[in-house]
Amino acid sequence: MKTSSKPAQRILVVEDERVIAVICRRVLASEGFEVDIAANGKTAQHMVKTNHYDYCMIDVKMPVMNGDDFYRWLQEERPSLANRVIFTTGDVIGKGTGTFLEQSGKPFLPKPFTPDELKGLVRQVVMGCQCLA
């Protein structure tokens, strides 16, 4: 992702499971991203208001403000970032989560996922966004 002439792209990882958040930070940093972590959607809202992010990786199920609500807020407040979202979830078979993911049309990673799966999907999203730019 990172080139010597461009600054690193920034990604916000919205994840309440600390171990997963730390793994995502390590994997995405190794891909050249600057990575920030928010433990819930409410914290992520504040971070998005005060920082620029190129991408956002959002866990669907979180306390305080879940991924569904945060994504809907992004659509209203930061539509360009809402177009650069990857979801994660441990609940791919739940009707509500499945319906939400389908309606969003955004890529998602079911938990647990491997570092290679994370890297692969992020590369696909970045390449897709570059083609659209």
C-alpha cells in the first residue's frame, strides 16, 4: 500500500475485542497503513470528526454503538468514507446481521479470520477504490 512518495493511508479499526484490534493493527501496519483503533461506534464517531481516514473496518456487534448504527451515521456524515468500509463479524448466520451485511453491499470478513484473509480483502478494497478514483 505505502509508497515512498505518498503518505501512508489511514484506516480506523472499530473493534471492541482488544486482541482482534491489536492483530488488525499489526497486520495493517505491515501493509503500510497508519492504524487507529476505536472500541465502539461512539468513540469512532469522535475520531472521524477529528481525523481523516481513508478506510474504516467496522465490527458489526459492539457495545455502546454497534457497527450498523455507526455505518448509518457514516453514510449521513461522511459518505465518501462510508464507501470505503469493510465489516467484520462473528455472527454471519444471524438473520439481522446477514440482512444488514447484504443490504450494505460492503465486503466483510467473518470471524475468526487469518492475517492473510485480512490482507487480501483490504488489498481488494484498496484496488477497487483506486479504480473508482
